[in-house]
Amino acid sequence: MPPTKKKPQVTAVPARRRELLDTAAEVFAEQGYNATTVRKIADHAGMLAGSLYYHFDSKESMLEEILRTFLDELWNGYDTVLDAGSGPRETLEALVTESFREIDRHRSAVAIYQKESQQLVTQERFAFLAESQRRFEKAWLSTLERGVAAEVFRADLDIRLTYRFVRDTVWVAASWYRPGGQHSPEEIARQYLSMVLDGIAVREKSEANSQKRTVTSE
């Protein structure tokens, strides 16, 4: 029986790999994927381009790992929220809060996703982006639809328009949010939700009747 070949040892240090991916994400987000070269990433990491190839075989590999890591963590959080069986308002609040937490953890990856996904999704290697987008849309639309059916959200809501508004106004925060700033992601989510839900939550009957009496008296 021939001797068993030893498996090659993994020499890349995980912490260093994470550090290099964080650097690459910042460069991709700032300069754009097409304009970014391996040499540029290596320069920002303080190493030679050849040394970067020791850890990754291409910039495509780096980008794929950046986006997969972000989306895997996003869906771990989202699935926990969706599996909790909470009411539609509580689910929406939790999804928004989880989204801001992901921006805090993966700000550069979110910015890349926002800017580049439409172009990347046409490549077979990044087909997972389209599947994630379908899941994302289904999760938000079903939550809004449940809210309307339960009379928690207004019956006259355009569900898809509301979904696009919530989606875009949440994720655009990646363009200005900086981790470690004045507000935590939870505080930003709370402020955001207070603005959004005042516009889509069903008003109390007493408030609606009061406004109706005011209009009638005029």
C-alpha cells in the first residue's frame, strides 16, 4: 500500500488574511473594482504584489471572499430574525437594526455591493449575488405584506415602493457611516425607525378622529 501523501500545510495566517481582505475592501470601495489592481492593494498593505499572491490567486478571489463573508454574516443575522416568529413591526425593526450592524462590521463590503453588484452579477463567479438579492427582496416584501394584512402598516402602502425606499435609505448609510463614531449602529437604527414608522404605522383611532374633527370644524 503506497504511503499516504501529507496534506500541504496552510501557511497563511488567518489574522493576516483578514487584514489583507479588509485592506482590499477599502481600496475596492474607494477606487472601484475595475480601477483596482493587485499592485494597488499590495501598496496599501505595505507589501510587494508578489507577496500578495502568496495569500490570494487574484483580485477576483479577494472580492469574492469579501462579498461572501459579508453576505454570510448578513444572512445569519437575518435568518435569526425571520425564524423568531415575531410580529411584522418587530421583524421590520429587527431587520433594520441588523442591517445597520452589518454596515458597522462590513462598511466597505456594503459600499462595494452597492456600487458593483449590478455589473458583477453578470459573471458566473458572482452569481450568488443575484440569489442573495432575491432572498433579500422576499424577506422584506413578505414582512411588509404581513404588516398590511395585520393592519399594523397602512393599507394604502405601495409595498414595492416602500421596500425600495427602506432598502436604499438603509444601505446608503455605508457612504457616510464610520465605525466608532458618535452613534452606535443600534442608535442609528432607532432614529431611522422612528422616522420611517411614523410614516407607515397605522395611526391610533383617537388621533385620526381628532384630525377629522379639526378638518370638519374648519
